[in-house]
Amino acid sequence: SVVEPRGAMYVMVQVHPEAFTDLPDDQVFAQRLLKEEAVFVLPGAAFYAPNFFRVVFSGPEAKLNEAYDRIIEFCKRHAKTN
């Protein structure tokens, strides 16, 4: 889920740790995303919002789209299979 911004240049996105095999919280999610996909997000814990991460969307659209695609692939790679 997403918390819609109100005049800011970022959005908070909820992480559901139970949906992943090896990402127990927002901090591990952010660390591994940076290491594996070179995409920097801030863990929600830094804002007293556990299991969220913050994405800034003030960059060039092409770069943002590439980052979003990398986040999607990262999530797919770490998702639990049913």
C-alpha cells in the first residue's frame, strides 16, 4: 500500500515482510535493494514508520522508471511462492 503525498516529493510504500522469503523488515529491504539493484530508498523506521520505505520522485522520469522496474524485479525475486 502507498501513503499518498500531500505536497511532498516522496511517497511512503508499505512493505509486507510476510510476502518475502528473506526480507524480515523495511531496514533489510532497503539494504538489500541498494546492494542488489543499486536503488536507494530510506527505510520507514527512520521516520517511525516501520515496514514502509520512502521513495523520492523528484528525479528525471526515465531514471525513476528504471528504479521502479528494479524494485519490481527485486520484489519478484524475493517473493514467497505459493
